Amino acid sequence: MDLPKRKQIRLPEYDYSTPGAYFVTICTQNRKCILSDIVVGDGVLDVPNVRLSPYGEIVAETLREIEKTYSWLSLGHYVILPNHVHLLLRIEGNGPSRTPAPTNMDNGPSGTPAPTNETLPKLISTFKRFTNRRCGAKLWQRSYHGHVIRNENDYREIWEYIEGNPARWADDRYFAEQ
């Protein structure tokens, strides 16, 4: 029996340890709304706000710790919605050591060496593993969506998208009744 192929989530032959900006969306397992609630109004203004759950607090704390731990990482902006997280991050300078292990030099599809130090996927894996361990539960689905930011306009549009996301929660493609 042939299993269906997994959808390719990254650009072929792109080295995800390359300095630059990235937009990442990570969804909870089965898109369960366990990270936060969107609360409209605070008694003064009717502006949607994110109220983090205990799991969401752990997610926020882990993001802050990861940014402090890795000097080459800058977390530009993020939002923790009920069932997913949007991250806008930068890999600065040379990122972590770019020297591949000698046993890790596979050839890519075009015969050129494949990227061996894929910083972004490893970072997301570390984030998921730490939050799962701290929460004592499997929070995340298997994959994530990543977008390589191509220019300043792209960066600004994504920043605004993240900023306005709580206000658009009911229209979000990841929306689920809470």
C-alpha cells in the first residue's frame, strides 16, 4: 500500500539558515482552541484582545526564552491565537555555526549539496518540544507554515496582518468555535 506523500512545506534547495526574515504559523493539534481566548472589549473600548490560557502563557514564556538564548535570533512580532501562533522572526548575521557535520552532506535534487543546517526547522522543532514538555501535553500539529520574507513591504504587510489578527479572528481560516 502506497502512503500519500506529505505536502512539501519548504522551498526546494532553499537554505533556511540564511539570514533574513521569516513568517511562521504553527497550529495546535487538531486545531483545538487551547492557547488563548479572544475577548472583545475591556469595558472602555470594544477592541478584541488576546487573553492567554495557562498553555498560552507557557508558549509566550518559551518564545521569550528562545529569543534570549539564541543571539542570532530576533523575534520581531507574534500573536498567540486560540489555536495557532503567528511568528515574525529574523535570523541575524551568520546564524548559528554553518559548518555541517561531515556525515550530513547529502546531495540535493540537483546534485548540489543539500542545506545541512536548516536553522528555521530546527528552531520550530525546539520550540514545539519545549512547550510540549512544559505543558505535559502534545500541543502542536506535525508541521508548520513558513514564508520567506522577500522585502520590506512584505515584512510590513505581515507585521500589520499579525497586529490585526485578533480583530479578524471570526474570519480567520483557522477559526473554530471556542
